[in-house]
Amino acid sequence: MSGKGFNPRACQGHFAGICFVSSLRSYGSFFSRFYSQWQSNGGVESSMGRTWNGHTALMAGKNGVVDTIVGWDPNSSWDAFKGSAFGRHYQMAPITGCWRDDTGMNADPTTQYYGLQIDQAEYTRFRRFLREELRGTQGFGSHLANSGVSFRYAFAPGKWMASESSLEGKAKGGDLKIISNCADAAFHVFASFLYEWDQKNLVTEMASFINAGDEKNRNLSQGRLMRWLSQMEQQN
């Protein structure tokens, strides 16, 4: 099943999508979730951050195995911590972001997926884009490298785009900025490929949730996204 309810482990073929892990809901589950991610080569710092805050990342794989996970993260965990200390995630000013290898997410027991099966050529191009054009960079791909647009990370991108980026048409004289959190960045990158693969219906499905008019949706609350994914009775 494409979109909501996609299960990569049951896919006998090539696939692409987005994976999500929940933020911490129980202190009792912290160690087991952190350990499962770390054991899967998730890295100590990254595994702790994903377990605490939740995370969204792009994925690709084949024959039931997720072989690539790349996500948009703060370039500096310390800067993110300082900016969002004492629960002030919404107030954290935009900082430099970076696409990182988020291997380990797939081992978290809270993981959910949004995706579809694709052919081998589409998989090869998407996987190469994640590994060679995104991972380790601070932009959104070489096709935007000379566009004059800068890219920043914030936990509440909707708020900061409205006040800082002239792309929104509100910040007079503002810079051309794309300000994204992990979920916002993953959606926009994935959407560009979905259009290319003639899967506009999947873009519309997720965009309809994001643009529902609710401020938390526009800032892509991790918990709300995961609850939306789990509402299978709404799947056509």
C-alpha cells in the first residue's frame, strides 16, 4: 500500500519514502529506544537526540531492507540545545542545518513510514541523490546551489519563514531563505521526486494535512504527523 500504511519490510522490490520516530513519551523507554538505534550504527549523539525529540528522514531500500536513511538536522547539536533549552523549541531562532546519515532510526520500535514502491532506475537515482547530493551538505541539492537561496534549520519553520524570508512575501527586504525542520525538509525533497514519478496524489495527501490551517500542522508537529499516519481508516 502506498502513502499511509506503507510497510517497507513487506515490499519485494525497490522503494522510497519517509520514516518517522516518535519523541520520548516515557522515560522508561528511553534506554531501550536509544540502545536499539545505537546498536544499528546510529551514533551515540544522534540516537540520543532522535529518541528525545523524535525525527523524520528520507529513506530508500529494496526487498524489505531499508538501506539508506538521510535526514535534515541541526549542524550543531549544541547550538540547537542552547536555542531550545527549557522547552523553548518554538522560540529557537534558525541555525545552520546539515543532512546527516540517520541510520539507526529503522531499529526504533516507534518507527512509521510513508512511501511507495518504485522501479530500479528510480530507486538508483533517489538513493544516489540521498547519499551523494544531500548527505553531508547544508543545502537541498546541487540544482539549488547557485539559486541565491540559503537554507536554515528551525523547530518551527512556519513561524520563521513568515518573519525572516522574503519568499513568504512578508519579510520586506528579507533574504531568500528556506527554513525547515526535519519533517518539512523531508516532505519537500520527497515531493519533488513524487511529482517526477507521476505520484501527485501522494503529494496532495500529505500536503492536505500540512496545510490544514492549524499552526502546529504548518510547523509539522512530529506527534501529529505520526497520529495522522496511523489513521488507516482514512486511507482510500
